[in-house]
Amino acid sequence: GRWDEINCKHSTVYTSVPAALVPTEIADHVSQLHSEQRIVKIAKDHRGWEIELSNGLEIEFDSKFRVREID
């Protein structure tokens, strides 16, 4: 099936979103600028992607993986 959101914030099985499910462009961004953090939530829709890091930072990317917003 298709997924639109994966949330591992309260999971007892996964401490972060499995790397195979994170687009390379997003994984590269996180490893370069937020290397101490894990992706604990990822969501996608027709406009782009949104991730949440283990420190609570939320980053939105457009469909071309450009950062739109950091909250």
C-alpha cells in the first residue's frame, strides 16, 4: 500500500523512521545540518514532505525537496 505518514515518536519498536523510507535528499539535509538528530516522523502529500526531528524541530520540503519552512 501507499503511506502518507509514519510516526515513530512513541513507538516501542522503532526509534526513528526507517532509512529506506526517507528520500535521499531529505536524509542528506538532516545528516548535513542536524547530524545529532533522528527523523521521528515523516509525512508526504501532493505539495511535498514534512519531517519532525527527535528534538521537536519540524521541517517542510516542497516537491523538489527545497526547504519551505522550519518550525
